[in-house]
Amino acid sequence: MEFNIAESVEILRRTPLVLETLLKGLSKEWVEGNEGESTWSPHIVLGHLIHSEENNWIPRVKKILSVRENQFTPFDRFAQLTLYKDIPTDDLLRKFSTLRTQSLITLNTIPLSKEKLTMKGIHPDLGEVTLGHLLSTWTVHDLDHINQITRVLAKQYYDAVGPWKNYLGVLKRPI
């Protein structure tokens, strides 16, 4: 499937609602559970999504479209471990929803032609990437972390399901 901004926005617009439906009002045991040492809980993933919204997607779109500077600022993929640690999950859900709405409003103001989608930025690790790559990655990044959150939630009952774990693919997948 080729990148399509309208189809991408269909996913990006829904992510906050999906996360709110999954996580709002859940007990601390659910939102802070993880898959073991050095893995992320749903709460930590939500902090990562917020940090990404603030520092990654739209700022990098603007860098690519800038005539003067297309070098991306390095992104700290672990900043959420301290930034949002003590903020309640329901507050993070609201913050993420607000930030995503703002990001999509900004994105909607940019006329994205095929030519613009081929404009390039310089990623600190990956080198040259196009605007199309970045926007596609934003969409898949959301889906990747929704998948991660549901997997982490399911694994909290790994032992509790007993012999049925052999039939539950989400429990068989590695981290």
C-alpha cells in the first residue's frame, strides 16, 4: 500500500480515543504492569507518545519543509521514563489527546503534494528520509505502540489463563 495522507490521518485521529478506551480509569496494576525488567508499561508508552508528539512528528515535518534547515534534532526515546513518571495516566490521556488534535490541525494546514512528500530531512541515525517516510512512520508508530500496550495488558494474566495460554497468540509473542 502506498502512503496516503487521508488514510494515515484516519489512524492518527483515532489513536487518542483507542488509548482512552483501553486505559482510562484502569487500576495502577494494569497501567503500570510490564513484561519484565527494562520493559515499558502502558503508562510509560503513553508518556513516550506524548514526548513524540511534542518533539518528533510535527517538528520534523517543519524541518523537512524548511528551506534553510532540514537536520533533525536527536530524539530521546527514553525521556518519558522521568518526564511523565508521576503524572496520573488519565491526565496523560487528556494531554495526548490535546497534543494530537493540535498536531493534526497543523498537519491539515500543510498542502501535501507528491513533490512535498519527496522532500528530505536528515535523521541523526538513519540519514536521508522523506516527508512521506516520516508521515508513514508516524502512523505505524501509533499502531506499534497500541499493539505493545495490548500485549503488555494481556501478559499480566499470563499465568492466570492456565493451559489456555497455548491458544492465545498474544501471550506467545516475544517482547
